[in-house]
Amino acid sequence: MKLTKTLLATTALTVAGASAHAQDMADSMTLVSWGGAYQESQHKAYVEPYLAMNGGVTATWDESSAEAVAKLRAMNEAGNITWDLVDVVASDAMRLCDEGLAMEIDHDELLAPAPDGTPASEDFGDLIVSDCFIPQIVYSTTFGYRTDMVPAGTEPPSSVCDVFDLETYPGKRSLQKRPIDNMEWALYCDGVEKDDIYDVLSTDEGVDRALAKLGTIKDQVVWWSAGAETPQLLADGEVFMGSTFNGRLFSAIAEQDQPIGMLWDMQSFDLDGWIVPTGLSEDRLARVLDFLRFATDTQRLADQAKYISYGPARASSAPLVGQHATLGIDMAPHMPTDPANAGNIHIYDYEWWADNRDDLDAKFQAWLAQ
């Protein structure tokens, strides 16, 4: 749905002017994210300062982003949208936008420009992959491993294909309970060139080939749904190696001093950001858009990098990334985009997955049940 000019005029509010319009805005928000260290970074960088500037407003977190598409479909069918703002990956934003479940927005009208006046659409650039998507971070899904569980006399794992090498690196693995990333890694480690992965995965034979490769380790896999699970499994020594988001591994290594190493090879770059559900009342929408303008400005996105090692989505935020809020270490070298970490990356194809996700999900879940 396109915002009308009247609605834009009443809801594209600056934080400075928020109090004058407070009577037109809801006094509470339900925000949806992924839990764990990432959600905590959002809370510290965006929510706490916003609430401090807007007395009487409250915010509640729901940790259901992994199920956002299914839940928003159900809410829409029931005519009861209980979420105000939802953090999703780029491909899910595309699906929700295509289905009319996420609101199309004018980024330059609703979001703050960069400090030098550069419009938001230029500051975010190519990361705006959907008319409904407001980017926050660039992150990667990659692997962590227990450094104290590497067999004596063996070099630590250095290739993503070591995940499939149970002989050299015995022990349980943890993989996300979805086809994304797992299918690409499986094909790559079965000899498919990076540039050919999606062409191969577009065929039934390619899907079968990926699942067959995953089948070589299936009985050693713990499947996870929440990003906090792999760091905990690693910390408890339940798995030798597992995939998760790079910021979760940073938290376990740098903040919790766990005996965990990072494997950056074939890290899968992705985007995360907000969508606004369609169907909000005017007072709820006004509050959400006021919060969004504040939470996605240059300084706030840079501030998030004080708490977690995800790259801010605005170009103007990158030079402001400094040290960790409590550890005092430089955060730039811990970003997935740092040249030392980005020697062999996997570029996740958002559009391909938006088009093929439902079909691949069904096939993947059927394979899991076998």
C-alpha cells in the first residue's frame, strides 16, 4: 500500500517534534526481532534512547522474526495485526512486500538524510532491495568451532567444507533448520563453482544433489531455529562446529571469553532490516514511523556497532564505527566486511530465495522428516 500525501504529512515526524504530536501517536509499540545479542544491541542503540526522549512510551519485544512471514500471514487472515514493527531478512521483506503484508514506503520522505544532506535512498544505496525494506545491518552467517576440541596434531578448520569432513573433525554440527545457506554450502563442497550455485539449485537434480551432500552429515547435525542456540551449544561443548550469525560468535568469543574460533570461509552475506506491517491504525503507524526515523539515522546505526559486530547499512554510518561500548576494542576488524575476513564470501541471492523459498522449504522439511 502506498502512503497518501496526507498520511505522509502527519506521520513523517522528527524526534524533536514528537512531543507536539504525541496525542496523535500510540504510547506503546510491539517490536519483533531475533532475541539474543542482536536484539540487545537494537535495544541499547535505538530503543533506550528513544524511550528516554519520549516519556510515557513503552516498547515490548517479541522474538519471532524467524517465523515472521507465517505469523504475519495468519494475522492478516485473522484481521488482527498485533505487531508494530518487524525485523526481517531481505528475502522475507521481499515476500511480505509482494504479498501486500508489508507497507511500501518513501525512504527519502520518511527517513532522515545523512548529516551532509544526502537523501536516505542514496545513503542506503543498493541495500534497499525492496520498496518495503528499511535496511539496518550487513551481517553474515558463518561457522564457529570449539578450539579445544580440534584433534591433537590437526590444524584448525579453515574451509567451510571442513563441516562435511567428519573423519578429520569428528563431532556434532549445528545447522539452521532451513534450506538457505545449507543448500549453497552443500553444493559448493560437492564441487559446484560459486557462480553456478543458483543455476544448479534451480533444477530438481541440483536440489537432490545438495540434500544428498547434507545427508552425509545428517545424523551428526543438531538443527537450530534461534540464533542464540549455536553459541550455547558451542559453549556447552554439545557440538564441535556450528553455523550462526557472526555477531553471535563475536559475543561468545569477545564478551564471554569462550574457547571458540571463527571460520570466515564462504561466510554468507545477508541484510537485515525493518518492515512495517500493513493494517496498523493511524496512531500506531504514526508512532512506528516516528521511531523509525530516529532508529535508522546515521548515528543510531553507527551506535549499534558498539554492541555487536554487524556493519551499519548506511554509508554515512561506517566512518563513525568506533570501539566496543564496554570492551574498548576496535570493532571494524570484527565486521564481516573487513578485508581480512572477506577473502572468500558467498553473496546470498535475495531475489532467488524470495521466488523459491516456499518450494524449497517444503522439500527441505520433507527431507528432514525422512
